[in-house]
Amino acid sequence: MCDQCIPASIVLTCTVQHFAPTDTTPHHPRTTSPDLAGPATTPEEPLSRLTVIKAVLGPILRLMFRPQVEGAENIPGSGPVILAGNHLTFIDSMIMPICCDRPVFYIGKDEYVTGKGLKGRLMAWFFTGCGMIPVDRDGGRGGVAALMTGRRVLEEGQAFAIYPEGTRSPDGRLYRGRTGIARLTLMTGAPVVPFAMIGTDKLQPGGAGLPRPGKVTVRFGEPMEFSRYEGMDRDRYVLRAVTDSVMSEVMRLSGQEYVDMYATKAKAA
């Protein structure tokens, strides 16, 4: 499936749980911190707007991209869950959420919502209505802000999507994951559902310009949980091993070749 795989010595054996999509068992986050939680990140108004936009935009996107969805039943029907997958192009964040039966929130660049005039307001309304939470990721504390935002979303019992690679793949291969995904699951106890976007890069090469119609596949794997490592969210070896376990599943689902370096370094080379 790939020419270079994640070394087996650093991949943890995770516990796989099977959740029914109608599961109503309450999930209790391990840690809550009022001073970090701040105001609600997913208030009722954006949730209602997300439902409307999904109802209107969903049929159009399904017609354009004809997504073949596999394993959607692996996504818990309620409670916090982290959706972690590969990132090939811009439209990933538009296609994957319409393949889920519940609202999905994710981090996006704040430049998408800071435009001026009518166009800027419409873009802000659209992107936040699609579940995007804008964060300034260019500053020195951008990673911390994204992590804390994800933590708040999960503590509110929502689904949070993350691309562990941290950026779009420059060449279609799967790159080393950053450990924010491990911190989130260990801090909150939320299960991780790995997913793979397949074929989106063929419809929007380079992530720019208007995508062309075509067929894509969105594949969800079985939930992974790492409760055995509770309280070890500051252990860098555990964080790396948990992250690599998730990326190993993403690699298996996507069939991509794995590259043991960060995508940002590949882009800068």
C-alpha cells in the first residue's frame, strides 16, 4: 500500500470501540477548565445556520462530487468525538461534513472571515455557518489557540474535525502528524475516528481555483480511544506514539504513501 510505513516500534496498540450512530450514552470530558473554556464556541445560532447551509449546500455538493461514504456508522451519534484525517485540498472541509449525520466543527484561517464589505460579510457568514471556527494561526500562540478551541468544542459534546498534518499535502502523500491530536484525546477523553479523503486532489489540484465535478470517497475507520494513557498528555513520547497510531489508521484507510517528515518542511524545501 505504501513504500514507506510508520515504524511499528512507535505505533501504540489502541483500544477500538464500536459505537452505534444512535448511541445516547453521555460522555463526560476528563478535564474542564472554566478559565480556558471562555464563551461558548458553538452557540445555537451558528448551529441553526449550519443546519440550513448543510440542507441547501449538501445536495449541490453531492451532485457535484458524488461522495461514496464508507463507515459513517463509526461516528458516535452524540457526545464528543475527534474526526482526524488526511488533507488533500480545500474542498475536503466542505465535503467531509456533509457525509456526517451530526454537525462537525473545525478550525479555519481567520482571514476567511475578516474580509471587508458585502463579500467579506457573506464569506464570514458562510464559513462560520459551515462549522468553521476562525483562529489566527500565524502568531506564536496560534497552535495553542487552535488546541484550546478544539478542547472547548469537545467539552461542549460536539464533533471536532482536525487534520493532524497541519496543512494540505503538497504532493498527495501522507505526512507526519503533529501531536495536537494526541493532546486533545488525552485531555478530553474523546474517541478518535480516523477518516480518509480520497480523490479530492484530482478535482481541485493544488487546492486553488474552482473544483471540477467528479467522484470522491470519504472513508471513516473504527473509533480509537486511549484512556489507558489518561494523565500523560505532557509526555512527549506518549503524544508522539498516540499521534502515529492515528496516522497509521489514516494511512491504512487512504492508501497513501507515508512520509516521516512534516508537510510544512516539505513545502519549504
